[in-house]
Amino acid sequence: MSHTTTDEPTRRATGATVPVLAFAGIVVAVMQTLLVPVIKDLPQLLETTPSNATWVLTSTLLSGAVATPIMGRLGDLYGKRRMLILSLSVMVVGALVSAFTDALLPMIVGRTLQGFAMGAIPLGIGLMRDMLPRERLGSAMALMSSSIGVGGGLALPAAALVAQHADWHALFYGAAGLGVLSIALTLTVVPESPLRAKGTFDLPGALGLTVGLVLFLLPITKGSDWGWSSATTLGLFAAAVVVLLLWGLMELRVKAPLVDLRTTARREVLLTNLASIMVGVSFYVVSLVLPQLLQLPAATGYGLGQSMVVAGLCVAPLGLTMMFTAPLYARLSARYGPRTTLIMGLIVIAVGYGGGLGLMSAAWQTIVTSVLLGAGIGLAYSSLPALIIGAVPASETGAANGLNTLMRSIGTSVSSAVIGMVLANTANDVGGVAVPTMHGFRVSFLIATAAVAAGLVFAFFLPRRRPAVHTQLRASSEEDANLARAEEALRGFRGRVLAADGAPVARAKVTLIDRHGRQAGSALSAADGSYTLAVPAGGPYVLAARAAGHGPLAHSATHTGTGHPVDLDLALPGETVSA
């Protein structure tokens, strides 16, 4: 049976498929924090100014934000596995470019290519939806979604160890090696999804989104250097608003847009994306504050005087806890739904930051804070793809999750800019060097807490999960029952199941899957191939068909709920498969 989030997979996935996809997500997420341990040394290493050196980090962030929705849409159209391998290949090329240079411009080019691989996260989530049975999907998507934080958290101690004991270029050689290993494992273990979206790639939409995002994220990441009230910063923000508005108007008129804004405007999708921004803000605050607090000398009166490696190890539980939260999320989500687990995760994050305000006087206290925040962020991140997938058709999974990953990137970008500004404005000047203060750290934690509070508001307004609707016919006579069945059929899908040569297929099983991945109905085709399926309500559905001697098929379609039937013939592939 062709599969989205039904009970059987479209293409048999092995036990290693999920770990391999999660490993790919961790590898690309490593790129975000790879250079954090040497960030203060970059101006000397690249023989440039501190302002120019920040482009080495900014370029990765910008390219990652642009790539996620684009690669998601390309995956929906041309194959998610194919685009995943392409993303990883571009990352490997970028890592090698950076490994062989000490000059600023080639380094920025290499880092831009590395950021391009962030599209692997939504692609991996889409592959999981297409291949895995429903009982495995929750924990698998949770692990893939959390890989963003896991990779970032685990990269800090590993990169610190390498940077402290070897040439810093070894970081890029290691990243390239991990990328090659991930490509090999993907080619060996992960099958391609047979599901494809209809339409063509919206190149004008991709260019418009790229320009708009660059104009928006550039002043966010550089505003503290240029000045938030400078003509450059304000001008870029104004230009971003104009470009994104024009892009939105264009997307509404395109038949096959890069981003379906009508779908994005749905309550569940919109609120989930807004909550994602808040979770992104909260995740990056701890990554910016705790390493600095740990490495500041004890002579400051509040610094913990730890080495680069020890500081990385103290923050590592953030990523490890996120990884181990995935199985817990699956059980909680199965019982209470992803909306509830998102709320639970946000509450745990709030507790972590609230308690962290008083846990800054010893290294072990930062570990406690990291564990708490890792658990909360892991639950929150794990909930997001399930909420998105439950609200969009199967053919839009990649693009929708790409947009959701973009929202998280926007959150981390905003967090980086705001926290950087706070720490800079509250720093003390010691011998010409700006030293962050405890006041600045605590204000940063309060900002994260405020972001979590906003995320909780968005999460509480998400629609509650409803049980599947089962229509029961209550008729006083056989004639009334037949009439009720006929009326029910007119409110659903009808058509014929056909073979590749156009011949009708009898006794083909057609299953109706709603947007939450639940079975909403099923039927066997008649001798002439005809079928009818009622729908409980209007909205997006997937019709999955299977018959002995034919390949499986999944087709996404939308019913308006107006009481009129939707005519849809299902043409099964001609290859022979085992029953």
C-alpha cells in the first residue's frame, strides 16, 4: 500500500533507516555550531576584522534558511532521497573548500555551501512519513526533528576538543568525512519514496523567497554591528517587507507555488510555525550563554574558569537529553497528542530557564540546566513535525516541514541578534576587552522565558486532537438505508480503480487517510473497478490503493465538504508485487 502515515509502509524500510536519517540530520546540524569554539580567534586566523569574520557564521545561517523550503519542495517533486543526497554532497564540497583555505572569501563560500545542507531535516521527515508504519512514525519523526539540537549540542565539545589539540582546519576535514559517511549510509539503507507532488518547480517563487529572506535575516544577524537604527538596517528591513509582500501576492496566483500560502494560513500550520520561532529563540539562548559563563575566568567574580573542552562537555547534555527524549515523546504523543506534548515541552523549558537564573555559580549547576532545557526543547521540537504533517496533504510534506524548519532558523537568528546585543550592551570594559556580565546572562534567560511564554500562548490556541469520525447509518427500513448510503457517497470520493492499461481492477482495497494520518474509511472496488468513499468532513485526504498483482498507489486529494462528490480514478502501476 502506498503510505503516508497509514499502517503499512510504501516501500519496506529496514531497522537502520531511521538511525541513518537521524544521523544525516545530526551531521548537517553540526555545521551551525562547528566554529563556535574558535569564533573569538577567527579574525586572527583569517587575517580580517571582527566584523568581516562574523560573515563566516552568518553565511551558513542565511543559506540554511533559504535552502530548507526550496529543498523540501524539490524533494516533493523529484524524490526526497535524491535531494537528501544532493544536500549532503553540497555540504561535503563546502567543507572541503573551507578546509583548504585561510582566506576570508573562499571560507565564506565554503560555509555558505555547508549551510545549504539544512534542507536535509525536512527531507528526512518526509521520507519517514512515506516509509514507516504509523506505530513507528512518532518516535522516528521526533528523533529527526530533534537532530537539529542534538547535532548542535554534541558539536560543541567535539569541536572544542579538536580545536584545542589540532589545527582548526581539521574541523572541516571531519565534517567532510561525516558527510561522505552519511551519503554512503543513505545510498545503502534508505529507499526512495514513490510519492510525488504534481506540478513544476516554482523558480520565480524560489528567487523571490531567497531575496526576501536574505533582506530580512541579514539585518537581524548584522544589526548589532551596523546599529539597529542605522539607515542600512532599517532600509533592508523595509526592502524585505516589500519583497515578501510581492512574493506572497505572486505565490497566491501561481498554480503550483513553492509555498502554498493558503495551507500555511490554516490555523494549525500558522500557530505551529509561530510556536517554532519561539522554540528556536529559546534553544539558541542557552547555546550562547552557558559556554561563555563557563569559560570566563573566576577572577571576574562570577565566571567559572573552565577550559574550552570542559565548557563543551557541560553543555553536551543539552543535545544528549534531546536525543533520549524522542522515545518518551512517542509514548506521550500517542496518548495525549502532539499539541499536549508541545505544551509540556514549553513548560519544561520555562522551568529550566527560571531555575537557571539561580543555577549559575558552579559547573554542575549548568549541567542541570542543560538537562532540563534539553528535555523541554526535545519534547517541543519532536512535536512540531507531527503537528505540521497532521495539517497538510502528503504531497506537501517536504515543503511544509521545510517552511517549519525555516521558522526555527528565524528563531535562532533573532535569538543570536538579540542576545548578542544584550550581552554587548551590558558588558564591562576590562583593558579594552568587552567582558559579559552576570546581569547580561540573566537578562538573556529572562528573554528566553518570555519567548517560551509566547510559544505557550500559540500552543494553547492550537486545535485539540479529535477522534476519528465513524459514520453510522440509522434507518428505519432498507429503503431509507440505501438512500442514506447514496447521500453519503455524494459527500465523498468516487471513481474507478484501473490497471496501467486502463482495464478495471476488481477487489482493489482503497483506504481513505485523513490529514492526521488516521484511517477515515475503506472500500473494495466492484467488478467494474468502481468505488465510493464517504468523507467525515471537508479537507485534504490521501487515497491509498492496492490490489494483487499491481504496485501500490497513493494519491492526495481535497474535498470541499460541500456535499458534491469528487470524481477520482486511481490508476495502479503495472509492476507485479507480492500480495
